[in-house]
Amino acid sequence: MPTRPERRAVRTMTLCATLLLAACGDSGSPQHYVALARDHLANGAYREATIELNNALQKDPKNREARWLLAQAALQLGEADKAERDARKAIEYGFSRTEALPLLARAILMQQAPDRVLTELSTAPTDAPDTMQAEYASLRGTALLLKGELDAAEPEFGKAHKLDPALPEAIVGLALAQSLRKQYDEARKTLAPALERTPPVADAWSLLGDIETEQERFDAAETAFGQAIRARAHVTLERAKRALARVRQGKFAEAEADLNALGALSRHPYAQYVTGLSHFRQQRLREAADAFELSLAADPNFAPNRVYLAITRLMLGQQEQALAHAEFIRAAAPQASGANLLLGIAQAGHADYGQARKTLEAALASEPDNVTNLQLLATLSLLQGDSKTALSHAQRLATLRPDSTGAINLLMMAQLMSGAEVPEPTAGQVDALQAEFMQALEAFRDKRFGEATKRAEALRAAHPEQIGPINLLAALYLSTGQWPKARKELETVLQRQPADATARINLAKLELQDRNFQRIKELVSPLVLASPSAEAPALLLVAAEHGLQNDVAADQVLEQLVKSNPSATLARALAAGRALRGNKPERTLEYLAQFDKARIESSPALLELRGRAHLALAQNAEALGNFERWAHLAPESAAAHFLHAETLARLGRIRDAEGALVRAVKLDPTNPEVRIAEVRMLTRTGQLDKAKSAAQRLRKDFGDRPDILATTGWHALMTSEFAIAADHLGRAFAQTPSTALLLERMAALWGMEKRDEALALIRDWLAEHPQDSAALLQLAGAYLELGQDEEAVRIYRKVLELDPAHVPSLNNVAWLLRRSRPDEALQTARRALELAPKDPNVLDTVGMLYLDRRDLTQAGWYVGKAHEQNPRNHQISLHLAEVAHAKGNTAEALKLIDGVLAEARDPALHKQAESLRATLESGR
């Protein structure tokens, strides 16, 4: 709160020291920039925080606190590669790796690099609390699922669920793994706790809907999707899923209502597919064909749509078109299944295929030798994972068409996928390439990587024009960690098949490791354009745009992803962080509100994000709840306790803040940021002996780094050890000159009565930094104490040239001109009053100017208002006593004066009060 200076009041430099004790800190040193950055981070101003942290690093490139905070800011800004780089730098410079690991893992996950995540998590502490171990396990499970390693991911989710049964991520992850294995009853049991929560956990209900659909329990699926829809804040494709369940039940009107409610999503290929199914079930075959064709045009590789389009053409008597689609499905499905097998991606069954199979099986009963029907049924069975049925149909097809290369290929794929031996084909049935390729696939299936690689490389050399061996080699190299070779084969795949989404995404992930952002953008932009709801390519594009410093474009991609795919939780969290960075904390909270409560309260990252958003809105109590929860979830996190302490201090709960800070220090005594905060808090709370010991230990442990010297110098200044303060602050200033260190050093010199040296110091600084407002204000205060009012006014006017609305300067100029230029003084004071109508110091100045004019009514009103605003301000109390005396109310004046004499500790105020009392008693 601005205070009008007076010579009779406490000395300016002492006042400055008091203000420094409350707020200034060691600003200007690297630690000052770090402190400023923390304030920016607390307010969600991540870009501003980054600027301050870069300032700190310019002064001290190895400042680990700055590096660590820079990593946090980068993660919130979605700059995953930068977050990783700065986190690693912080660790290199001594930051706790245990503390940094979760952030590091998340940054790498955002880069779609699951292998590197698993490498980092392999060093996770084994003695962490269960909740933290659960989080580690969930992170591992997520990384493994990104790799398509269901067998490895499932036990990780199981471990997470066992350690923390309330963690929604673990519940849904485990249930998803179970459903992918068709363990639907187990998946339901796993989901049960999440399904009982209020408000509903949307992801859990959506997964239940998928499970019910797979088992053709369409009424239950309809109910589950309805719960998910109600739990979402925006329209999602879950409406299309519910429409499908309603179509299966013959509820065509309700299904149509769902489809009509999709809005822009109605153009999505899945929505068009469901529209086609609705027409198909109502025997509107031509309308069905039209809808299926629209879906096909948007996504030619969506197999269920292609299946129904083939059946529709077959029922319309368009045999040639039906056969063409059937052949495409036969050719594509084994390739897709093979690719999935190679990449280790488990595929869930599709109830859509089940209904299609029923239609085809009914037709097959009356026409058992229809080769088109057999081909479709074998293919659909493969897509559903029913390899035994697929093998049966494929064997029948091969018997009917022993000379058909396509039939034999399908048979061999069914044998491969069912785990059966793939015998050498009879000469002439398939060519040598196909036979050898199947043998290579069989070797890869059985994890005989050496044999598979040898066969695939031989095929690649003998048949360089074939895409199959190239795909196989790419998968082999990816599986065995041979990144350069994988890159080469993926590039070849794209040369042959430029639209291959899997190759583009995998290649983009490899490019991300090399920070080749332009290449990533080229690879995934077409995928995002074609399917904006696909999370993997969109997040890769966001990373690329950020790497290219195209922040606006990155934000647009992310916003589109969140709108088109509200279930993209990683994208939503990232968007929430970006909103906070853009000073839109309300929007941040809107994004986070779309997470279920249990998810947020089990995620330290989300709790921190929500806490910072509340801080930015000055909702300190709400922020505190989040940091308390974080500290509870991660009791060994020094960062959690440190932020908890910061928030408690903002709420005025100093003792509680001290306790939280003590825990932070115990958890990570090697963290200078926490140790510096310890010195400051002990000093501010008056525990000076402890503060002195802490300052001595700080310097002993960390040496004469500028941030350490700045802290010990500040402590000495606060305890009036001016010589030590001047020495330490001077050495810190010499290494990292800054305004804050300048002001503190000047205060120390002033305390040593070295006025000329102090003035020379600040004048030299202002000669090089003429627009430094803080230094100008300090110089003005010095002139006030020296009684050089005109010089003080001159300096305050310079401040006002830089900031015409600076209320303290306006107020001080008005006060200093009250004798020499009273009209200008009143005009200036009124300007200050317009800007700060409730500021007690401004009200007091205006009132005293009216007292000088003998306008006692105005004087009494303004000074009285000032006293109401701040009744404990003893200077205002004495001014109100002067007004009361001028009005003839001596008793009231004496009462006010006696109150000041009883409470005020400042000798100057005591002297002023005694003088005023003597005046009243003398009757003057």
C-alpha cells in the first residue's frame, strides 16, 4: 500500500528495508527473476515466467531452479521437447531426479515416444507412496498401449489399480485391456467402482457402452452411452454410438435424432456409416449405399463400412461392384491384420461385423457355395479375431477356387492369424514371393526376429517393388529398436503409399526424437485435415507447430481437436494449460471441469494446473485445496509442499506455511530454491536466530553463488547487519547486476551512513538505465530523507513521465507541493483520487490540502474516510487529530493523540504526537 513520505516519519531507508522484508526479496539476482517467475506461474502467465527465467539463466546458466521452473512452464505451454530439455538440464545441475521424473515422463509421452518414457520410468523410486507408484504404473501402461503392447500394458494397469483403486486412469485402463482380450465380464467388474461415482465418469460409461455393443446388448449400450453423453460438456461421437445401438433395436426415430444432434460431426465417416446402417436395416438400400459411399470417400480404410457397402451392392444385384469391394476387403484386411500383428496392436472385435456376418450367414445357408459371400465371411471373421471360423470359410473358399490366388492368400492369412502352421503352398497356387512372405510373417508372429528379418530382407532385395516386405521390415526394425533402419523403410512405404497413416505417424514419432519439426508437420498435417478428431496426429502437429514457434497455429489445432474429440483427455489437459498461459484462467477451469472429479484429484499434474488457475483468479482458498491434495498424493514431493507453503503464506497462515516449507526442506535439502525460501520465511516470521543459522548453512552448502549471496545479504539487511549486507549484496551485484540488488545494496550503505556512496551508486545506475522506475523511486525517497524536496519532486516527475497513472508518485508530488504550489498540489491530488478513490493515503493527502485551505468540512470528510479505510495508520490518526483540533474538538483530538502514543513504536511518530499534544494543551 503506497505511503506518503514525510521527514517526520520513519526514515525512508528503514522503511524501504521494512518493505523489502515484506515483499522485495532479492529481486534482480537470478533468484529474484526466479521469484518473479514463480509469481507469474502462480498467475498462469507462463510466457512472462519464461522471460524472467531466461533472464535468470543469462545471469547464471547453471541455475537449476530456473531450469526446473522453465521445464514446468514449457510443459504447461505444450512445448514438450523444451520441457524435456530443461528438465534434463535441471537434473544435470543437481535437481532431484526423483522429483523431476513425473514431469519428464509426461513431456516425453506428449512427444509420442513411449520407448523413452519406459526407459525413464525404469529408474522410478521403488519406495514411493502407493499413490505415486500407481501413477508410475499408469504412465507405464499408457506408454505400453501406445506401443501396442497389450500384454505388457495390462499388468501395469492392474498394478496401478491395486495400489490406488480410486485412480480412474487405472480403472479405465485395466478395463480397456480386459475388453481388448474379450474379457467383458471382468471388464465390467473393474469398471463398477467408476460407474457408481457421482458425477458420472464419462470415459468409464463410454467404455461400458462399447463393451455392451460388442456383446450385442444394445439396450444396455444405449443406456451406457446416454450416461456418457450426459457427462460430457460437448457433443461427441458417443451420440453416433448410441444411434448405432438404437438402430440395432429398431429405434430408428431415436437414432435419427442422435444423428441430427451431431452437428458438424455428422460429416464424420463413422456418423455416415451409422446413417447407412439405419437405412440398411429399414431396407432403404439405395439411401444406405449413398451414406456408405460418403463414409468410404472420407475414410477408405474403415473396414466395417466397406463390408456393408459390399453387402448392399450385393443385395441391389450389383454383383460386379460387390465383388470389387469384397476383393478390396480381402486384400486390405489381411494386410491390416498383418500390420496390426507386426506392430503389436491388439484390435477389439466389432459388433458391426457381427451383424454383417449374420446377414451373410443367412444368405450362405441358401447359397452355400457363393464365393463372394464366403470371401466376405472369412474376412469379417478375421477382422473380429475369430480366426477359427475364418479358417473354416477360407478352407471352403480354397476348395471351391483352388486356382484363385486370392483364395489361397486368404487361407494362408487365416492359418497365420489362427496360429496354425502355414504349409508351403502347392506350386502354382501362389507365387514364390507370396509364399516366402507368409513364411516371414509366421516367423515374426512367433518372435523369431532373426529369421523374419533375414527372410524379409531377402524379399526386399529380390522384389524391391513390393510393399509387403517393406512394411514387414519397418515393423521388425521398430520392434527391435533399430530406428535408422525403421526410418528408411517407413520413408519407402510413404513413397509407395503416400496416404499410409500408420507409416506417417510412426515416422513422425521418429522425427520428433530428432526435433525435425518441419518434417513432422509435413507428415501429419494431411492426417489432421482428414480426421481432426484423431488425437495422435493432432498432438504431433501441435508439437511440430510449437517447435516451429507457430503458437497460434498450434493452439488452433489443439482447439479443433478438443472440440471434435472431447474424450481426448491429454489434449484437453494441454489446452487447459495453454489457456492459463494466455491469462485465461476461467477457460482453464472450464477445460478441467470436463474431467471427472476423481481423475483430477488423483493427478498431481491436473491438481497443480487447477491450483494455479485459482491463484490467477485470486481464489486462494480453492487453490489451497488443490495444493493440499497434491501434497497428500505425493507426500515426498518437495515441489508440492513448497507451493502449498506459498499459498498458505498468501492466505496469511504463516505458521502453517512455515510447517509446509519445513517439510519441503526435509524432502529436498539439496534444492537451493527451497533452502532460500526457508531463510526468507524464518526471517519474515521473526525467528532471527534460526534464520541466521539457516543463512549460514545455505552459504556453507552452496557457496558464493550470486543467488546465495543475494539471500544472505538480504537477511543481513533485514537484521540491520549493514556491513555484511553491503558486502554480500555488493558481490552478488557485481556478478549479476539488477535493480533489486541495487536497491538492497543502497539500503545497506544508507544504514552504514554512507550516503554519498549510496547516491553515487544509484546515479551511476540511472545513467545507464534512465527508465528504471524502481531506482527512480528509491532516489526520490533518498532526496526526501535528505530534505531535498525539489529534487524529490523532479525525480517523481520522471516516474510520471514513464507511468502517468502511478498513484504513489502523484500523491507524493501533491504532498511535497502543498506549501510552494498549493493549487497544483490539489490538482495533482485530485488526479490521484480519480485513479484510486479508496486509497487511504490519497484521501488523507486531499484532506490535509483542504485543511491548509481552512476548508474544515472537506478536510474532515476526506481524512475521516482515510481513517475509516485504515484506522491503524498512526500518521492518518494524527492528521485527523489536527482536523479535530481545527474544528475545536480538543477532546477528540487528544483521544486520537493518546492512541498513537500508546500504540506507535516509531520514535518519529511519538515525537510528532507529543508535539501536537503540547500544542493542544498550550491552547494554541
